[in-house]
Amino acid sequence: MTKRSYFGTDGIRGQANLFPMTPEVALRAGMAAGKLFRSGGDRRHLVVIGKDTRLSGYMIEPALVAGFTSVGMDVRLFGPLPTPAVAMMTRSMRADLGVMISASHNNFADNGIKLFGPDGYKLSDAKELEIESHMDEGLQEGLAGPKQLGRVARMDEAQARYIEIVKATLPRELRLSGLRVVIDCANGAAYRVAPTALYELGAEVIEVGVTPNGFNINEECGSTSPAAMVKAVREYRADIGIALDGDADRLVICDEKGHIIDGDQIMALIAAAWAAQGRLTGGGVVATVMSNLGLERFLSERDLRLERTNVGDRYVMERMRGGGFNLGGEASGHIILSDYSTTGDGLIAALQVLAERVRSTKPMSALARQFEPVPQKLENVRFAGGKPLDNPTVKSAIADGEARLNGSGRVLVRASGTEPLIRVMAEGDDEKLVVQIVRDIALAVKAAEG
């Protein structure tokens, strides 16, 4: 695989004002992507840009704008808007390119640049590498003339347009009247749109994480810190809690008792409902290798299959498109409903859960646990260098673990795509055995280091 200089597993990401998340890199990315996505001819070319609430967005956004306008692309700025909304608006506005400035669930010090093609899908690895190849070329090449420079305008109605799109995903015969809903927006991109959409659908809304100040995105709130949501649910006796992350492409839910509902349970609930309604396509669900074996068994009992991919919502989406699936996601809370969106959308996924809560006479606690999770253990082992997974002792420990499970579970050992970590996971019906297998493999990895 070609070594990447700028792009990682999900766009360009890093600590603000350190390579690669600098104004210069943003400028180069805008110029390179702009040159690549101009289709020629005399027509105007358009790029749309959204962002979350990080302080560094004020630095990255104008650098991108300068890059795009310098090669003759017009720019529309959305301001704070969820990642899935940017993807939708890219396609809706017939834009040549969409950009989201966000580091998702990371803290405020980080930021990132995600790119969407005209179809609203994240760019392929090949396209990102093509952009990289242009980023290090002479910047003076391909610049627009004085009369061909791009124009820039803010689009204040973008949030209202997204709210209407989101509301339309709840079946018209349903309303959220009578439901008390906690929504935690992580002080991020959805801090305006999510509470408004829920309120306009009839819910009594309790807001958490809706006072961004540039520094507090994902700070002790949102899907990565659901304790704030749980506390509000218990304090206000809410029917359900919904926690989004900084760019609102993932969610975590809790029931009225404050018990957390992860992405696997959310996918199971939606899959069962859609299958009963004849809406589920592809014959099952797409999830990653990290999803619990209990989900696979739950689907199998309903003559549905679980197709697994590598970790990453991009890979889930690719398999969904290839196999005709309309439901997929990750245990972490990325839920992709391709009938509505080209990427994970926490708010739209939450509305599908709320739809089942409205249809049912049961409380959320009775709906939430669709299956009993199989005991699962994950341990992250840090390594300094080399390739521990190629070590014969590590390979032997993995093979031994698989043999001991004897078909009643799984072993998964993989290198992290973003950190120097080996992730060791096992799951099976015997919890003590699972814990021992993970411990043995982790020790083998550590021994391979030393």
C-alpha cells in the first residue's frame, strides 16, 4: 500500500497547528482537491464546507477557502453542521465537493478535514492519494486568473434544510408527543439542529452539551462520556437519553433507568423492526469485526445474516453499497441508514429508535436489550516498533485461543490504524475462558517486544 503523507483512515487529522493540521496543509488540500474536482468547461464549480465548534475551525476554514477560491471554485460556508448534513447538502446542491472540518469524538485540541464527492460519499483511498500527489506540486500551477477566482458566501439556511430532512425520516403518522427526551450534543456540531428537530416533532426536550465555547467539545459529555446524559435522564425522569459525538455521526442511547444501549443493540432493534415491516434490504446487516457475537446470533435466529468488515464506517458503507444493504454500523454507535444518508447519522438513527418506542407500549428498558451480549474482552497492548503479529509465539497463542474456544466464540487480534497498539479481543460463552485467552495473547505480544 502506498504510504500516505497527509490522509489517515478518516481524512486528514491531527493536533491543531501541528503537521498535518496546519493552515498550510489546509491551503494545499483546498488547492489540490479543487484542481482535481474541476470538470472543465465554463461552468462555475462549487464546494460546500461545514464544521464543528472547535476553536481551530476558525483557522482551518479560511485556509481551505483560500485554496479553493484560488483555483476558481465557489464556496458556500454552512458554519456548525453535522458531518452527515454536509454529505447530504453536497449531493442536494449538486456541489463538486463537500468538506467537513472536524475531529469527530476527539477533544478540542485536534481537528480534521473530511472530503465528500459529488455523490455525498467519502472519497475513496485512490482519490485521496491523487489529492496527496497534487498537494506537493508547485502551488503556482493551475491558479485561476483574476476574473476566474471563486466567490464565497455563507449559507444561513443550511441548518433549517437539514432539520427538515431529518424530520422527514420519522414516519408521518408518528409524533414524539408525550416523550421526554434528553439530547446531549457534546457541545458540538448538532447543538442547534438536534434539539430543534426533536422539539418540532413533539418531544419534550432536555438539552445537554449545547453551549460550545471552542474548547469544550466532547468534554465530559457526548457519546464518549455518556455519564452526563445518564445523569440528566435520571434527574428529569426522561423516557430516553440520546448522546451524539462532536460531529453527530454517531450516538449512544440510554433507557429510562440510565442503562447504556450500544450500537449493536441499536442495529438489532432497527433490523428487527425493518424486517417485520419488509423494509430491510440485503438480507441482513453489515457491521465490523468488533460487533458482538450475540448480534450475529440474534440475526441468524431471524434468518438474517451479519456481514463483517474491517473497522471503519467507510468499509461498512462500501459493503452496504456492494451488497444492497440499507442498514449497517459499528458497536461504537456509527449507524448508517442508506435509505436516508450516505454516512453515519446519529440523529436519524435516534429517530428510528424513537419510532419503535412510540409504536410500542413498552418502556425503552424493555426494548433496548434485543439480545444477550456474549462475554467479550478487549485489551490494548502498546508496542514500540516492529511487527508483533508476525511473531511465531504470538501466532501460536492466537491459534491456541481459537482452539480452546472450539467454535463457540471468536478471537480477533489486529493492529490499530491510528496508534501503536495491538488490539486483542476475544468473545465466547465462557467468560473466564475469554479473559484467560486475551491475557495469554497479550502476554505473548508483550514478550515479542522484549
